[in-house]
Amino acid sequence: MSTASPSPRDAHKALAARQFAAISGGFRLIATAVGLAIVLRTLVLEPFNIPSDSMLPTLASGDYLLVAKWPYGFGRYSAPLALPWAEGRLGGNAPRRGDVVVFKTPRDNRTDFIKRLVGLPGDRVRMTGGQLEINGVLVPKVRSDDLVIPADGTPCRRSGGGPRCRYPRFVETIDGRHYVVLDEIAGDPRDDTPLVTVPPAHYFVVGDNRDDSADSRLSIAEGGVGMVPAANLIGRAQIVFFSTAPGGAARIGTRP
């Protein structure tokens, strides 16, 4: 017994059906991947690059890091498009002094900044002779070795000469947490600031490169960022995963 071959029309329909199924499967795969990427960027980790040296020597321009979204809960700026939901944060814990945080600057609520958080709501903060003072207590600051970097054809801001510049480094300790800060300019105006009280639901942030950082020591009108609203927090710097900065390989795999 012989079986009749399918007509050209039936064969064309079968081929079209297979092609449609393959294309649909491809679109579903792409949609799933995009959705997963959005969820990961919103709820888990998001990559950021460091555009300036305001966090030297901890982070340098050319470093790439992952920022954890979950530690402080989720706010308006956790999502890529800054969805206009209710102010405040959902879940998570309050930041700790010494955390390195990424946030939308209150200057425009669009530009990403990264700084070290040193003042919590209600804290009284100021700089005295280049040393942080929190609630009437000076934060311990101990001299370390110098940071030596290429001059790159520009004059050294503090000391050194020729092809290299030397800048004093200090180990600062806040709530038992140690990190290194840099002093590029002796007697910089930001070394002495008025005493301020951090408002509710706001934070005081500074750059580790104290003389090359626009931060909470200056108001927005003065070129700083003022106090950072809790709603503007994006997340906590988690780990450096890549770097194009000179000597940046030593920071890869480290947590700021």
C-alpha cells in the first residue's frame, strides 16, 4: 500500500508552522533574558563604573564594581527608570557608618555618585583640621604611607616633583571599621566645616579623597551634594570586578 505525498500547499504550511514556532521560541527566550536582567539589576546587583578620583585610594577612575541593591531595601531609584512610586524604602536595613554607597545626587536626582557614608540621621557632623568629628568625638585618623602616583603632565597638588606625586594617606576608623583616606591639599577649605545636624531620613557622605570630592561638606549651592535623602540611595558598593585604572588590578575582587 502506498501513501500519498503531501501536496506542495500542505508542505508549505508545515514549514511555515515550524518557522513560526522557532521564531516564537526565540522571542520568548529573549524576553525571558531581558526580564531576568531587569529583575537582577533592580533587586540584586547592578554594575557601575567610577568616573572620577574622588574616592582615591579606595576606588579610582576606571574601576568597575557591582552594587548590591538589597541591603538598604528598595526605593524609587532602585529601578532603572526611577519609577515614581511612594517615597521611602521597602524592606532592607539602615546603612552603617563607613559603608560606601551609590546614590542619585540631590543636585538633579539623575546623576550617580559614590561616596562613603559617615553620618546617620540625628548625627552632628563637622570637619576640624581635616579630621571628622561625629557627635563631639573625633574619628581616629592615623598617618600611613604616601600614595605615589604619576604626575601625568600636571603639577602635583601637594608634594613631589618630576614624573611622580606623593600624597599623604591616613587610616580612618569609624565604628570599628578601617579604611584609607587621602590628603592632597594642606589647609583645604573643606578641612574645617560648620557643625551640622543630619536631618531625619538623610545621610552625610564624604569622598575618601577629601580634597577632591564634592560631598555633604558643601551645600548644593556651594558645589557639593548637601545631605543625601534615604530615598536617593541605590545600593552598597559590593566588589570591584574589573579595572582599567593604573594599578587597578590590585583592587579587583576587593570590597570597598
